Amino acid sequence: MLNKLLSYLFPINIFKQNSSVSSSIEITWNNGQLVMDSKNTNYSYGSLQRILRKGLQSIGFENIKTMDSILVLGVAGGSVIKTIVNEIDFKGEITGVEIDPEIISLANKYFKLNEVPNLTLFIEDANKYVQESIKTYDLIVIDIFQDNSMPEFLFESEFVENTISLLNPGGYLLFNTMINSKADQERNKHFANHFSSEDFTTYSLPKVEVYNELIVVKRN
């Protein structure tokens, strides 16, 4: 494909639309790979896939492979799901929650997300999902952004407590955050304080791809 070859020289945009939820969404060939971007940041594949892969590697691919159920809050193009299925060879149940139906349509068209056999998708607000879900999981991935900012509800006690209530004993939470200021650093420290008891083990992977910090929580 000509666009794929030319993309090693410069990015080639092949689709762009304004989403009612996510503002501008673009599909671009970049270095031989299709990626999904918002106006100011990468949404799926590209750098985002590398970031979350590092978090999954820190938990351990072999560990994840033995799990039964995974929840992904914030699906976008589905790059973390593809890593879990294609690289880890995970055969258990994957539940994806994405608020933007237009993004899921693009994920299905350009990244074949609908062909993942063990994936169930919900078009729903993640905050509402964790309030109402009764299913529990061995791994929960939080990767929710509005362009290059993070919704405030992600750091509120109610969301954190609801999310942790869905995590099985011995399970992991992987939270992708972005640090742009000292205020963001303090915000992340406050988030980690929710897990200061002996019931949890918490660590962070700072400065992943420069601006991202991954927070990993294990429920003991």
C-alpha cells in the first residue's frame, strides 16, 4: 500500500471527523502503522500502545495470560485490547467500556476491533459502569482522556472505590495518567493514597513516553 510506505517519510491522514464526544478524531498512517489521534494527542496505537504495553509488562505477560477476566475503561481504537489478545495471547473474557459510539465505529472499520472473539463492548460512561456493574475482574485498565486532559471524576473517591470493588483479590489495576504540572503530580499522589492500607500494593512507572505516569495497584 502506497500510503503505508510513504508514511515512513511523513504522516498521511486518511480520515478526519468531529465526534460529538471526543472532538476531532483522525486516522493516520504513521511509520507504517495506522494510528488514531485526537486533536492534540495519540488515542490508540502509536505511543499510547507502547505506554500501556510497558504497564502490562510490569504486571507480567505470563501472569496476565492466566487471568480469567479483564476490564478496559476507555477503549478508543482498542490498541491495549489488541496487545492483550495478540501479544499476550489472553483467552479469557475482555469487557470494554467506551462512551463514544463514533470512536467504536472507527475502531471496527480501521482496526477490526469487532473481530476480537472474546470481547464484549459497552457504549457507556465508565463512571456509570463501575457504579452499576456486579461483575468482578482480575485486571482493570483505566485509559480515559478527553483529548489531552483527564476527566476529574477519575480521581474522586466514589469512582476509585467503585472501581476497586470490581477487582478480585490478587487482581491488578493499571491506570494511565498524564503529568503536565506539579498539580498533576499532587493529584496522582492523592490518588495513590486511596491504597495506603496493607490490602494493596502500589507502585508507579513515571515519565513513560515523557508525560505519562502509569499507576499500578495490586489487591493483596
